[in-house]
Amino acid sequence: PVDQSYGFSVEFVWKSTSFDRMQIAMKTFAVDDYSVTGYLYHLLLGHDIEPQTIRVDLPRKFSVPGLPELNQSQMTAVRSVLEQPLSLIQGPPGTGKTVTSATIVYHLAKQNAGQILVVAPSNIAVDQLTAKIHSTGLKVVRIAAKSREAVSSSVDFLSLHTLVQQLAKESKSELFKLQMLKDSQGELSTTDEKRFKHLKRASEKELLQNADVICATCVGSGDPRLERFRFKQVLIDESTQATEPESFIPIVRGAKQVILVGDHCQLGPVIMCKKAANAGLQRSLFERLIMLGIRPLRLQVQYRMHPCLSEFPSNTFYEGSLQNG
Ligand SMILES: Nc1ncnc2c1ncn2[C@@H]1O[C@H](COP(=O)(O)OP(=O)(O)O)[C@@H](O)[C@H]1O
Ligand SMILES: [Mg+2]
């Protein structure tokens, strides 16, 4: 309240979870041989290494159910990504990066090579991507931080906590009865609480295991509920807004194929600490890989802006290459 000047106090509490997860991820990458494949390890560090490709049966059709028919550059990007262990997709706003990402995830899921981890630095970006993946018909679960469970989102019906509740309610399970008891009494006895937590964890595990795709924020992918999960295929949307340690959180769970989507011509990660920014934290993994000479796949047809609005960014930031769809 801005009109109140006394009678209250504000306490800033340092919550280290995000930073702890970043640090663990960097350490895992450094010491754990199974965090990523050897090939990715060298590539991510910028070592000189003989290029490798992934042998896959390419789909006959690249456009997928529930999403727009792809344009030529999107199709070329999807095809290339499927064969590469590491890909960068770059495109100005509205060029279908998220549509292309969801399309890629669909094809990866159809390879049946295990669950796919899909992340983005912000909750909004994760929600948008989750919705698009859902519209292809894949089974997708969005895992949100416990502290965000009360915040409603457009994809609540795909959120793990909602699914757990729904499943309990439909089956009128013991979990449901304990939840009712907890809601009416405010708390449970120690034994009941223990049982409640156990049942909830089991239900979460089952739902997560049954998903084709798991969506979370980069930091959220370090959630203890995903601790035992391994992901060979990882896609990071809006990856140019994530700090490098943040991007490593989803990558070090056994990645074999990584897809980074973003636009280094837009704002990078926001770092408040000047010292950290100057030391390199402001440079995203995407940007560093570009500096190392990895060429991004480009999307150049934008669908979001009226052509008279797109002219300015096209000429100012993209050498006039942005076309209108
Ligand atoms: N090939 C396409 N044909 C028609 N519409 C498209 C195509 N690709 C993307 N779009 C539309 O363009 C808009 C922006 O797409 P989005 O994936 O959100 O772009 P970005 O992530 O690059 O900002 C969306 O409304 C999307 O449905
Ligand atoms: Mg997008």
C-alpha cells in the first residue's frame, strides 16, 4: 500500500533455489560423464570435433496436426533439427519459432526415443509452448513450482498439480479423502500427513512417467520431482533470454540432442548485478555458440505484425530480411 507509511515492515528473504540449481548443473556438466553425450560436451565447450549427425527416419510430412502448415524455412529448420545433435533456430518476433518448436517436439515424440523435456526461461513462454504441443495431440504435462500453484495460467488443465487433484477426485482415492480432510481441518495428523505426501508423490510420479513431453521453466526442470528422470532430447524456447547456467539445468539430465530456439537480436538475459553481467553471465548459451561459429537456422517470415509495423524492425535489426506472411 503506497498510502501507508508506518505500522508495517518489509523483509527481503534470499531464496537461493534457482542459483543452487544452476550451480549444481554446471558442476554436473563438469564432472558427470553421463550428464550429456561426449559429442555434445565437446561441442558445447567449443572444442574442434568431427561433425556427427543422428540417423533417423525423416517424416514424410513435416506439418503436424493442430498447428499451421509450415512455410519453407520452417520446414527446412524442422528437417535439419531432426538430424542434428545440436541446433540453433533463430527468428525475429512472430516468425513461428514457437510453432516450429512444437512441430519439432511432435516429430521427436513420434520417434519413441523417450520423454522429451521442453523448457523456456519464463513461465509465460512455457505456457504458450505447452498449449501448442497439447494441440498436436501429444500427452504433455506442465510442471510448475509449488509456489506458483496458486497462480492461474492458460494451461492449468495440463499442470501436474491440477492433474493430481483431478485424478484423485475421479477415482475417489485415499489421496482425495485425505485432501478433503486437510481442507476442512486445515491440517492433518502426523501419520496422515505422511501418508498424504506419499500418495501425492506416487501420483505425481505416475503422471509424469506417462507423459510424452514434460514442460517446465529452465529452473523448474531442476525440480526434485524430476530428479530421477533422464531426458535425451531437450528443447529450449526463448533460449536467448536464459543465462548460460540456467540453460544447463535442463541439458545435464542426459542430453543427446539439444535444440535452442531464440533470437540474439532481441534482449538477452536480464542481469541486475553489473559485475556478473560483465563477467559473462549476460551472454546466453545461444549467443556464445553463435560466437563459436555455429550457424543458426533462420526463420524469416513473420505472421504477427501488420507489414507496415514490421518494416522498421526489419530494416533496423534484420538487414531488411524480414518477410510478411
Ligand atoms: N507457417 C505458418 N502459417 C501461418 N501462421 C503461422 C505460421 N507459423 C506461425 N504462424 C503464426 O504466427 C504467429 C506467431 O507464431 P509464434 O510461433 O508464436 O512466433 P514466435 O515464437 O517466433 O514469436 C502465431 O499466431 C502462429 O500461429
Ligand atoms: Mg515464441
